[in-house]
Amino acid sequence: MRTIKLGTSTLEVPVVAVGCMRIESLDLQQTERFIQTSLEIGANFFDHADIYGGGKSEERFAEAIHMNPSVREKMMIQSKCGIRPGMFDFSKEHILNSVDGILKRLQTDYLDVLLLHRPDTLVEPEEVAEAFDQLESSGKVRHFGVSNQNPMQIQLLKKHVKQPLVANQLQLSITNTTMISQGFNVNMENDAAANRDGSILDFCRLHDITIQPWSPFQYGFFEGVFLGNDKFPELNQKIDEVAAKYGVSNTTIAIAWLLRHPANMQPVIGTMNIERLKDCCKAADIRLTREEWYDIYRSAGNILP
């Protein structure tokens, strides 16, 4: 698996991250086979969150893989915290308690990466800084990042947080391209010109923060997948055409489209199907041409000015 550096950290991570949100849906034997296959093909970066399955996804992961130090050293584990029922919480107390719970469920002493999940408007950056310092000094967390945050929210954290923020997990797919489209439509009066995220794509590139696209096959907000969907005939026709050229599946091309962007993104795939997992990882070996990238972008209904 081709690797990239995660932000400004020393971590060399595979270009495809394995999302574990749905891993609780597998039984123990299926989970073990899925994780072992991931490791065998070089997809050894696993993304969790304390809310996935109410914590059961982390428990299932550790139990299925028979977590121990020799197993742990073969993988990189990222988890997220900050979402609570009906609210978001970036308080020092909640961050520290969440990490302790995550580590207990994953049966490990440390996380390679901790992300703050959805932004908390009541955040006090000084508290986040204290929590990060304590987690780093205790060895419980080695690297830190955020999820679903815009540039000003990141800058506010950085005013007090001394650790580099190495990743920002954001929704991005061929059909969810607002962060890309607004860059094409500067100084225009159309809907695509709306800057909904503060130019987060350019900001992350400028500050060496790795974007981790989530839901890379979804359209809307979890409305469904666009691959093979009758709602997107032109897009699927173009993806199938490019897939045939490279001798791969449409799944591979959807991930290759994200990997073609020079921001060096790390898509987080959520499939629990081993064959689809393999198809996603094959994208690491494909570099679409500029023409192919733009053809796919336009076939999703995006209009260049």
C-alpha cells in the first residue's frame, strides 16, 4: 500500500484508512477475517470513534483481533471523541474520560491519533490544551487532530494547543464537493460560489493538515451511495468507462478520484465487505489523468464557470 505522511507527524500511513463504524455488525469470526485481510494488504490504519456502536465497535475490534502488544504494533489506531447525546463536549474532563474509555475498549495503552469529533461551540481552547498535554505526557495519545472543523475553529484551538493538528476528517465525495467547487467559482454569484467552510481545502494544504474524506461513496448526508444509483446515470457511465480502461471496479475509481487530488488525502472507507475493501485499496496504484478527473467531476452535475 502506498503511504503518505500524516500531516506534520512522523507517521507514515496508508493512503486508505479503514473506518470501523459498522464493524459491530460483523460477528467475531467475520471481524477477525476482515481485520487480518486489511493488515495483509497494507491497510493497517484503523479509524474509530467512541460513539460507534455505542462503544461496542471498539470492543468488537479488540476482541476479534485478540489484542496484545505484538498485534498492536502491526497497526495504527485513530479514534474520536466529543459527541454526547444531544450535545458536543470538548471539556477537559470529557476528553480525558473519553480517551480512558476508548483505551479500555480497544485493550491498548495508547492511540496513534485522537481527533476531536464535531465542533463544540462552548469549547474553551485552554481546556483542550490541558487535556492534550496530559494525554501526550502520559503516553496515551501520540498525535492529535480534528474532524469537521473550519479554518477559524482550527486557528482558535491552535492559539492554545501546542501539539500539531495533523488531520481534519471532512465529508467529501464525487457528489459532495463544496470545498472544491467554491474554489472554481470565486467571485461568481451562483450557488457553487458559496464558501461554506472557510476555504478549508486550501487551509489544510497550506498548514500540512491531512484531509481524511469520510463517506467517500455517499451523496447528501447519508442519503445513499452514488455508485450504481439511477439518480446519477451520467456519473456512473463515466466512472464505468474509466474503470474499464484501468481494468478495475467502479469502487476503485471513486477512491482514485479522491487520491488524485494533490492535497494528499487519506479517504476513510466504511465498507465491511472484504472484496470492496480490496477494491478501495487498489486505488492506491492508480493515478487518474487530469482529463479523467475533470470528466468525472463534471459528470456528477458540477459545472465549470
